[in-house]
Amino acid sequence: MIKRENYLSRIRGFYESDLVKILVGIRRCGKSVILNQIIDELKESGCDDNHIIYINFEYIEYEELKDYKKLNKYIKDQLLDKNKYYIFLDEIQKVENFEEISGDDVTLYAHWWGAWSISEDPTLTESGKIIRSLEGYPNVTEEKTIPNLSDESVWTKKYTKPSTMTEEGYELYTSEYGNVKITLPKKDWEYGITYKDGSVYITVTEEASYIVRFKCGDNVGDRKVITNGAGEYRVMNPKDFTPSGTVTATLYDIEMNELATVEYEVE
């Protein structure tokens, strides 16, 4: 069996600490192998077999120990002296309320975290946070920081809905941790003129008087529009103007400076 030195070298310094050690990873990635290699190293360092307890909850012989009270009693029954015991619990998530197990001279080795989820959304300039919990034990959590949305090694911009002068837009970013949507503010109003749904509309930036000139061949007509602020306004055809064919509508300020123009077809 290949020795997982790269991982063991990071764990050895914690063999004798009182912290609970948790090995995490996807299924069948070798966590149980590492647990057994830790056991081998403890034995090589002089630890007595009687002070190492290994329980794999995928084995049928340990089925009853999935009750945490029975597991707690089983462990305590193995503690025959005041020396340190090393307890390895493989697939511990199968035991409900396992965190209730206690013991001052016990070191627990366990594993299997749930998936990461975003607990604090990152922005384009600020980092965010993700969190995960031990499966079946939502109070046992781990949190870490994730890069901002500008980090292309983590985030992919999946979709952009451009903002307009009347509606906010958004950008959708995806990653292995989940999705984040950021809102794009409405665009500032700017001068414009469009033809839609059979009518001419102008957009303006301020409260003022404007002139819209309609031209169709030699047929020309003006319509004065008084606005009450920035926004979009529908403009009716002038009284004596009958549009047909190609029509040009041009927006002017009150001093007849051209601001925008549009050309459209009328049957």
C-alpha cells in the first residue's frame, strides 16, 4: 500500500493534541486508508493496541453502535486505565448526536463533511465566505473565505442582463460553491428617440421644452413636448402630419439643437 506521506506529514503534529481531528474528502478518495496509516504510525511509536479503538460504521458488526448512547458506553467500556486512548470513527456521520460522546483522555478521529454553501456573497471587489457542516450535525461547522468575483480561477460569468434606463440588470457568476447574482443599476437617462409599438418615444435628461420634428418626403410637422423631468415620453403625431412610407423623427431642444433622430417605416 502506498504511504500517503503528503497528508500524514500535515497530520502528525496533531496526533497528541486534544483537538478533534477530522479527515474530509469525497467518497472513495482514501480517507480510511489514511486513518489506518495513522494507526500504524501510532503503533510504531509504541502505542499499545489496547489503546487504539477503530470503528467503521459501514461494517455490519458495528450497526448497534450507530446509537450514540451505545457507542458512548462501548467506548468507555474500553477505557481500562488513565492512559490516553486513540479512537478512530470511520463514517461517523452515520451516528446521530455523536458529539455527545465525552472523555477527557480520548482523541477522536472522524470525517465526512457536507457540501460547501455560500454564507456571505462576494462582490467584484470584496471576498465572501462559505460554510459547511458535518453531515447530520449542523452545529459542527467550518467556514472559510472565498475570492471576489473578479477572480476568474474561481468564478465564471455565466450570464449578463444589461440594465436600461427603466430597469436594473444583473450578472450571474457561477463556481463550485454556488451562484452569485449582482445587480446592475439603471443607466442614467440620456437623450434618445425610438419608434416602438406604433408610436414615437423620446427620452430626456431634465425638465424642459423640446421639439420633435416629423418628416415624410415633403410633409413636415412639429410637435412641442413639455416634460416634467428625466424619463421617457410618448409623442403624438402633429395635427396636420399624416405619416406614410419612410418617416424621420428628430428630437431638438427648444433652441433647435439636434439631440437624437430615428427613421422608421409606416404602411
